[in-house]
Amino acid sequence: MTTGGTAALVRRPDGSTRATLLELLFDVVFVAALAQTSTLLADEHSWRRSTAVALMLTAIWWTWSVTTTTTEFYDPQQRPIQLILMVAMVGSVGMAAALPMITRGQATVFALAYVGTHVVRGIVLVSTLYRQRHRAAMARATRFLFWFLVSGVLWIIGVLVDSERLWIWTTAIAIDVLAAAARYPTPWLGRVPLDQYDRTTAHLGERYQQFVILALGDIILIPTLELSRSEFDRLRIAALLCAFAIMLLLWQIYVFRAGELLETAAASAPGRSTRIAPYTHLVLLGGVTITAASVDLVVNRPSGTTPAWWLMLIIGGPLVFVLGRALFTYLLSTRVPWRRVATQLLPLLVLPWAGGWPPVLVTAIVALALAGHVLIPGSGDRETTRGLRPRGPAG
């Protein structure tokens, strides 16, 4: 039962589901951090450093996802939630600035930005809900705060141990991800009740859609800036056009039947889409980040041979995105669009010879494979451009 004016903070079922302007600004700041990860990935040529970039991407994404879930459950028009969004934006800027992690100082900034964002959010929610006497919502916020304090200890320890930092931080982010999958089991409080996941409105689906679309823009933003600072020639322009085509094709792959799948999942297993969205979209954003890094390299040098690392980025980025989208489909409908996914075999088939080809040609082949994914009809599928749109409030 809600008492003590709790409706001031907890979102009402009949409230507006539109994203606020502050939420949109929040998205832009986080997409800027993602752009930094793709730039850093393009400059790396070792597995260890690339693994570190993947870890940072996961941390940035998890901060966005948990904060967005907060604005789904609580009213983003209220001051405490607006404060949480602003703190998360500051944390995102801190994480983006510290991404190279060359010195202990940068690692300290990253860890404090990540842990501070989650701990401040938890303290603000718990204290506000305690004053409003909303026991159920306060218990939910306490579970989140408890687990971020647990992982936060490891984040801080990782700052102090240079040689084992990557492994310690990997364990810390694994705790965050697995705790969410287990519904934050907490001493004396138990897990988050499943019916709280069933309360998802159209707001959350809209937020995921907006973020993915903004992230896809990084694929064309970085190479456009690169081209503007260099000499215009036909191959660079061709590479930019390939990047634009890949961006549009990934957008089409993302939105294909997404709304229908979520509506079906909502009817058959309420709350499933809410729980799997952070994980499937992490894979999707990984594909976007890798693709943006590859395009940055290709526009900078479209001719000559293609190094093995470049091949992995050029072919791997869209492939990871497609696999993430297939995973999304499978988890919601237990079906996999094999006929469409099979088109991604084309870049893999030419892989043994692609190293001797110019990067722009390899990128064009990847774009061709993505076009086949969009154009080849699946069994019983019908084309649609509806986005990620979950069901309305539960009755």
C-alpha cells in the first residue's frame, strides 16, 4: 500500500510514458561515452586492451540501463529522479574521460564515477522513499544499493592493484550483471518480486529504441569528422557511403518486427522483455561499437591491404549486431530467423582472401550481406518498421 504522498516519486500507472527532455539529454551524454569506446577500440591492436574496452563498454551500458529502469519505475519529473539523472551524466563524462586507463589516476576516476553513480542513486532513492513511507519501493531500491556496494568494493580494490585490475573489475561487473539476472537477492529482503517487472509501460521500450538509434549515429559521425579533416577522394567518399548504408541497414534489422515480438512476449510471459532487454541490447551495442571503430579505420585508409585486426572489426561488428538481434528474437519468440542470419556467411566465406583486398571493398561486401539480411524474406515474416514498443500498463 502507498502512503505518505508516495505518488510524488513512484510513477503512476496512468502517468505519461513520454521521455522527458532531461532523459534525452542523458542519452546524448551516454552515447558520447560510447563514441569514445569505439575510437579507443580503433586504436587498439591487442586482445588485452580490447578486452578492457569491452569491460568499459559493459560498465557504461549497465549504468545507462539501470538508471533508465529507475526512470521507468519512478517519475522522472520529480526532483530526486532528476538529480539521479544529472549525477549519472556526470558519471558518464568521468568514465568517458578516463577510458584510456593508462595511469592509476584514470582508473581511479573511472571507478569512482561508476561506483559513485550507483551508490548516489541508491542513497537518494532509499532516503526519499523512507521519508515517503513507501516500503515496497524502498525495499526494491535497497536491494539495488546493496549489490552495487558489494561490487563497488571490488571496483575500488581494482584501482589499487595494477597487475590484476582487469580481472578484479571483470569480477565486479559480473556481480552487477548476475545480481540483476537473479533479481537482486538480498539478506532479509529476498529478491525483487516478479510482478514489479510486469509493471513496464511503453516508456521503457521507447527509451531503449531511442538509445540504440542514437548509438547507430556514431557509425556515421566519427568517419564524417575524419573525412572532413582529410583530403576528399573517391575511395574515402565510397567508404563513407558504405558506412551510411551499414548504419541504415542495421537500423532496419533492429526495428524489424521488434514491436510485435514484445507484444507477444508480454501476453505469454509478462516481464520477460524487461528482464532480457539489458543483456540483448548490450550485445547489440557491442556490435555498433565495433562497427563504428572499423568504419573509422576504413575512411582513414580505404586502400591497400586489410590487416587481420581490421578484418575482425569490419566483419565482426555487423555480425555481432545480427547475432544480438537474433538472440533478442529467440528469447522473445523461441524462433531464430536462420534464413536471414545465413546471409552473414558471405563475409565469412571471403575471409581467407579478404586480407589482400582494400578495406573499402571488404566493407562493401559486409554492406551487401546486410542488405541480403533485410531483403531476403523469412518464412511467414512480413516487413515492418515499427520500433521497440512494449505493451501498455498491466491492467
